[in-house]
Amino acid sequence: MSWSDFERATKVKEQTLAPQRDDQIGLPNPFLSHLERIETPEASRHLLEGTLDVGEFEAVVQGGAPWLYQGANIHMGELPVVAYISGPAQGLIQASNDLTLLLGYGGEKRVRQRGVLWTCRENTCLLLASKSSWSFENTLASNVVFRIHEETLKRSAMAMGGWREAPPQWQELMDQAHGWQIPTDAQGQSMQVFLRQVMAISNDLLGFSQTLLDRMHLEDQIYRLVAAMLIPELRQESPHNRLRQRQEHGRDAFDELIDYILANLGEPLNLTNLENHSHYSRRTLQYVFRDRFGCTPSQWIRKQRLEMAHHRLQNPQPRDSVSEIAFACGYRSMSLFSLDFQQHYHIKPSHLLREGLRRTP
């Protein structure tokens, strides 16, 4: 479609949309049942400013019509999302430190950023660069827009790939816009298909409660899908295989994680701590511990704590007590420590300590 065709289509929309009610527009949107009517241009700006830094906009339809016909702010945990159906309009979105993910569900939106023109139609996904403003013109259109935090996206990519540093050419990826289309062939596979399925699931969960939607942590799935769309290696090679190769060729990030655990057995350690420290995903951590040690991370950590406690009970300092040793080995419950220790070593920790103290000069 040429720009003159786009302008003609916009004028046709202007003529046909002016007398229409919102419920007659007929464009699809995954959150359609949650969209509310927008009555004023100010309400349009207020709705979008939770996700976008709106610079200026002008509705093509005259007579003070709002830019948006229907819209809603959707909260997925910490991820700001806005769904809307907009009338013909043009405007400017100011630069921010975050990326903008734009999903098209109907109509046509033309976006220009850094001199490059992108078109967002139905079944199209755009990821716009951070720290750069962008302008737009659209016919009647239906979209879902996300504000993607760059640092969170990087951590997701590192966790998926098992990288200790930012993925290759990361800054170049952040400094340019990206566009994807859902494949038209029957055999085609696309992360965008999965992304839209997450939207449908989010809508269903929102029908129950906002709390349920938040607790499902679907924003993590969105970040991982965007990372997979950006980085071909995350789609082409299993991170498990890559981890196994690193294990065969010497120390890797997992070895460093083991060093960290052994140096901090007295501190609280859970999957969240390990994920944040290593940048591995929970699923990958579970897999690698099973592959290397034949148990879960929690089971391995408990075994190391018990071995540490056993050694200290056999070789105590004169003023050591069972509770002090248990605490130093990461246990916060004496009853749990005593139970775990007896099941593992078939002796009470107090008996082992008394024997150790008798041997101590």
C-alpha cells in the first residue's frame, strides 16, 4: 500500500466512523471484553501514559473525537500493558529507557523510528528501540502494547542461554527496531504465535481475578518469548546441550554457582537466589542438578549442609553447641535439623557433638 492509498483509506474510515458507536467497530482484540469506551482525547492520553510516553497526537476524525474508541490498562505483575482500539490518528511517542512491543490485531499502523518505516497490521509484531522517539499514523486499528524493561529482558535471555554476560551483540539488538510476521505456511512456527496465546490466557485469567493473573507470572513468559524472537541461538540450540558441552570442557558458570553455594551454606538459599546469582532459569537449574548430581538443587544443598554439620560436630570448638552449628550450616529450625541429621547419619547430633568434645584436647 502506497502512502496515498493509506491517506485515502484513512479518509474513508473518517467518513464511515464518525457516526458509529464503539460496539459497531468490529475489530478483534484479545482483551475486548475488558475494554472501556473512551469519551475524550484527554482520556486517551491518560490511558496510554501508563505504558507510553505520549508526546502529541491528533485524531484524524474531526469534531473533538477521542484518539481511542476503547481501551484498558492490563497489569501483568510488573509488566505495563495497554490494549486499545483506536480511530484514525497520527502522533509522536517520546523516547524512554524502555523498549516498546506492539502487537497488531487489526487495521494498520505505520511507525517511523530513526528514519525507518515499519507497518504493523494484523498478525504483526514490532519491537521498537529504547532511547529513541517514534511517530505513527494509523487507520482504524486494534493493538496491544507492552513496555519492555531492557535489563529484565537481558536477564531473561541470559537465564535461557546460560550466559554469564550479556548475549552476543546485545546492544546492537537494543539500538534497532525489529519486526515479525506470523508465518503463513501450515508448517510455520513462530514465537509470536505463542505470544498471542499468552494474551488469550491472560484474558481468561483476568476474567477470574487480577490476583490470579499476577500470580501466574505470565510476564516472565512474555520476556522469554521476546528474547527467543530476538536471539536465534535460543531457538536453535538447547541450553541444556550447551551446558553439557561446557561441563565437558572445564569450568563453567555452573561450577561458579557451586562455589557460591558452598561458600554460603549458612545463608538462605533457594531457587530464586540461585536464579538471580547464576542467570540460569529455574527449569535449567533443575535439569543440570539432576544431570550432574541426580537430585534437585534443594536436595543437594541440604546434603552439603548436613555434611558440613557432620564435620563440625566431629571436630567441634570447646564452646560449640548443636544449635550454633545448625545455624552456621543454614538451618533455622532445630527440630528440622535434628530430623534431617538423624535420617541421614542415623545418630543424634547431640551424641556426635559429645563424642567430638571428648576427643578435643
